[in-house]
Amino acid sequence: QLQLVESGGGLVQPGGSLRLSCALSGGTLDWYVIGWFRQAPGKEREGVSCVSGRGYRTNYARTVTGRFSTSRDNAKKMAYLEMNNLNSEDTAVYYCAAARGQIGCPLVTGVYDSWGLGTQVIVSV
């Protein structure tokens, strides 16, 4: 299983941007889809985006399409979530996660078996 560590969260004003990073270790990175998820207080964890093992395919939740962009650099053992035009609905703890052997790029928590501890994003004036 991969080990994942998120960073880059913080406080940002509405309309602002943040870039989250996910450091990856412990496996052959090409084999793993990397997903980004978030969980707001009192809500279930939801899928935000994912990127396939070699970065050729991405998938986004409808609520972030056009605002968020995900990428990865396996040589640097990193994955990224670029978030633009943030609003209060984006406030949550953001997690990166890894799933091995997936066809496609799912946004379903159940197929991911390695998770980071999360990084807090707060969008507020």
C-alpha cells in the first residue's frame, strides 16, 4: 500500500485559490489511481477528483468541474489538486487516497484503500 501525506491547506477568501499537494511513497506509482476527497462538518466524505496511474485520465465531481484541476508527477512522487474560484461550499478537510488496479478513475471512497490524514481548507472572508 502507498503512504500519502497531504499539505497546502489553509484559510482563503472566497474567489481565491489554493494548491494542495500529496506526497506519495511505498509502491509502484503507475499502478495507482490517486483520488482527492473532502469531508465537511456533518457531511459524508465525497469524491472531488482523481487522476489515473500515468496521469492520462482525470475525473471531476460536477461541483468542482471547471474550477479544480488534478495532476501528478510520478518522478517526483507527488499529486496535486489546484483549486480556483473557491467558495464557502468548498470548506472541508481534503484527503488524497490511492486505489490499485482500477480501470478508469472512480470517485467512490470504497475502492480506495490507502488514505492520507487530510489537510483543512477554510474558505471565508
